[in-house]
Amino acid sequence: MNLILYYSRKGENYVNGKIENLPKGNSEICAESLKDILGGDLFEIETVKPYSTDYTTCTQEALAEYKASARPTLKTMLTDVSGYDNIIVCGPCWWGTYPMAVFTQLDALDLSGKNLYLIMTHEGSGLGHAQRDIQKMYPEAAIIGSLAIHGADAAKSHQAITNWATQNIY
């Protein structure tokens, strides 16, 4: 069984060199594609305290959290993943890694023996150092595959995600 954990930002986002207002976040688009392709359960990671709607301010909030290794409080916390073999973590690249809210969620889970797959949306930084961060923080999980999706191309990435899932998860 597959679990797709995702954090996504709609509204103001950096897209191909400019700020655009997105009705749906790029990582959410990728997570929904994964669900269509693989089946399983979607779980959205949402913070209690929302980030600023202003993109630039949000990036500074995210940087402060990153520097402090913060673990923001989540609206809902998933605590049991015993029914899942595969956990796919999908989120944007913020300062070279996942948003700290993703780590809040992962910290609450027993990842022993789980197959972990990483998908990161980005505007030029690829996977950053997210894979290294995840391996270091959760050595009990096996990272099987990772995929970087250019955020501006998220809406047309279904085939790329299908190809990756076929090679890594099926």
C-alpha cells in the first residue's frame, strides 16, 4: 500500500523567473498525479500557523525555520504508517530541502523498514540536499528513488511521474 505525504503552496509562487498566483500548488499537482498512477492514500501536511501569502515574506519565514531546524506545528499529525509499504514524500524545495513542516511529520513516524521515495518540485535547484537530509535524519528507512520536477512544468509532468513510478515503485 502507498502513502503519499505532501506539502504544497498555492498562491504566490516563483515560476520561471517571476512571481505568479497559482490556484493549486505544484507539489499538490504532482501528489495527485501519483495517486492516479499508483493508488494509495494522500495526506496533506498543513501548518497551524500559515506562511505569509506574500512570496518574498514566505521565503524569509522558511529561511528562519530552516536555520533554526524548526518543527512547525501541524493541523493534523499522522502517527501510524504500519499499513504502508511505500511512503512517497512530495514537496517543494525550500532552501535546498523540504519545508520544515515535512520534517515535523516525518519525525512523528516509525519509518523502520519502509521504502521511501522522494519527489521535489523546484525552480532550478533540483533535489537540493533533501535526499542527504532525509537519509541522515531517518536512517531506518530505505530511500529507493528520487525525482525532481521543475515546478513550472508540474501540470504537464504526469508522464514523467508515470515513467519514474514504473521504474521505481511498481
